[in-house]
Amino acid sequence: MTTITAVEVIDVRFPTSLSADGSDAMNKDGDYSAAYVILRTDDSALSGYGFTFTIGRGNDICVLAAEQRALPLIGRDADAVLDDLGATYRDLKTDSQLRWLGPEKGVEHLAMAAVMNALWDMAARRAGKPLWRLLADMTPEQLVDIADLKYLSDALTREEAIALLEELEPTRSERIAELERDGYPCYTTSAGWLGYSDEKMRRLLREAVDQGYKHVKLKVGANLEEDIRRCRIAREEIGPDAHLMIDANQVWDVPQAIDWVGALSEFNPLWIEEPTSPDDILGHAAIRRAVAPIGVATGEHGMNRVLFKQMFQAEAIDFCQLDSARLASINEILAVYLLAKKFGVPVCPHAGGVGLCELVQHLSIFDYVAVSGSLENRVTEFVDHLHEHFVDPCIVENGAYRVPTAPGYSAEMFEESLREYAFPGGAYWTGASLVQARIA
């Protein structure tokens, strides 16, 4: 019997605020961070790696919450835990005392994501498969057994979920072959951070076009005149035919969002992302009606599957941007994908953060193979930051994610990166790396 023997949760922070990477109208100086979970077993060949994402201060709170979430796993039979990750998920999420801190929202839900991400990584490693393939090899019944459908039966029943998956089961191999040949389409946000100079933005936009991107995203929302000027620069660099998306990161009230998007409509944006509070379902619906045909996209701060259910029911969004480290890992993410399939809303996952691109490539590939079966209006975010810290980094070529082949969820970080950027004792944060650089 292989036993889960220990959990280690590390506060990892990267100083992205120094270069304005990740800067937007709401979050001006974020340091991309992760509450990074390592689940160890008494088999040295089997571990699991996962994380949730934050932007600096407060990451230590997520670390403590993840430790609490993982403690019930210590001493358990790893095979029993991994053989039924639906039951394991339900067991962990029903901790009555931890639930009081949410329930299913906030720090305790971020912690649940980190721990379950590590378990899913361990399951895929045990199977010798990349996570997307582990999921794609499951039957519709097995997938629905995993999915958290609680509170969703008014919108999606178990029987409906199975039927949705059965539609595409016979042709999964065809779509796998297609993705292995062409990759999964992505867009870049790397050129559009709000803190970048015009010169840097122009250079990065030109590079994006040269690299084959047909979709780019710009941050907006701090100053209308500046937004008009920056959107004009973007159109000059990418041309009239490429898709431009704009992202306000929640800074507007509903009437302000409608007016501001109207002022930017001359630049023909594909969508306005997070135009108002992420919890305001009716506000998003009102904005969507007012700004059409510009689409409305949101979801990176969508706290749980129930919020997404209501967004779909209210016809509030055109694009669903679920987050791989805010929803409670595959169990809840699968439920949202199934809801999106039923309501006909394309899922374009959020990936603006450390390690999120590594995770979402698996999600989007699985979605196309087994759930949606469509690439229409689907494009997944890519940001070109911090991939060098991952053992199995995502690979993007010609504006598309290449299909990952290594076993696991692509979540493992290099030990050297952990030693350097662990907070507060890592070499970078104590200044030791600076001293060593001067000596060298």
C-alpha cells in the first residue's frame, strides 16, 4: 500500500511588480504568487504538485488554508484516494468547520483548488498520462461521477450531463489527432499590461503578430483618453482583421461600463472582459444587452459553479473565463464546462498568472476533445511570464498551445525556483541572490 505521508505548502512570490507585468486598472503592482502544494507519499516515485494563484500580500493566508485542507489526507491509502477523486473531493469539501470560512468561496476555496490540483496531478502521474489524456480516456459516466453537480439540477441533471458527453465520445480520437497536429488556439495578453510604455507595447504587439497571434488583449479602465490612444496604437500594429479584446478588471459600475465600452467601440473589440463586479449577474446581463455586438466575458473571479450557473441562466455573458486555481479543481471545473455546453457559451479560460497557462492548456484540450467539440469562438489566454520555473512548461507555437505529453498537470516547479522565490526566506527576498550576483 502506498500512503500519503506529508504535505508541504510553500509561499512562492515573484517580483513582477518591478516590470509592471500583470498591471491593470484594478491591480497596479501585483507580484505573481502561488500557494504551492506538494503531496508526498512513501513511494519516492509518486508525488503530487498543485497551487492556487494570488498577486502577493495575503498569499501566506492561502498557504495556511491549504495546509488545513490537506491535513485529512495524511496517512491515507494513496490508491484509495486517487481511485475515486469524486469521493475524495466531496469528503474534503464537506469539512463542516472549514466550510464556515466560505462556503465555497474566498480563501478556503482557493485552498481547495490548490490541494485538489495536487491530487489530480498525482493521479495523472500515477497513470503515466498528461491530465488532459487521463480525463479524455474516462467514460461519460466516470466523468459525471467526478463532476460536482450539487445545486445545479435546476439547470443540469446527471442524465443530461451524461448525454452531453456521449454525443462526442465516438469521435474523441479525431479531435486529439487534430490538436496534436495544429495545437489549441490562444491569445496573448503579454503586450497589453497597463503599466507598459507605448514603445514597449508597440514592440510586443509587433512581435505577437510576427509569432502568429490573431487575438491580442489590452487592459483598459483607468483613463478613457488613454484607453482610446492605446487602442488606436493596438489597431495600428495588429491591423483591422486581428481580434482585439479589452479587459477592465472590474473597475466600473454598470452605467459607466456601458458608456466606456461605447466610447471604445470604434476599435471593434471582440469582448469587454470583467466590466463590473464579478458577482453582479444582472449587471453583466444589462451590460451585455447594451454593448452588443461586442461580447461580454468574465469568470476569472467566478467563485464557484453556482455563480456560473446563474450567469448562464441570465444570459449575462458571451464568453466564460473560468479559472483553474479559483474553482475547486477538475471536479468543479468539469461541472462548469458541462453547463457551458448546455447553454451554448464558449469557454475561454483565464490564464493571467504564474502557472495558470500550464494548467489551462489541459482544460481547453480536454474541452475540445470530450465536451464542446468546437473551436468556434474559443481561444485560451497565454501570458509569456515565468514559464521557466516549471519542469514541464507549456509550449506555444504560431499562436497555439502544443499538446502536453508529460505525465501530470504540468504544475511542478523547479526546486531552484522554490529556493530562490519562497517568501520570506528565499534567496531573492533575503537579498542573498543579489549578493551572490555581485560576487560572481
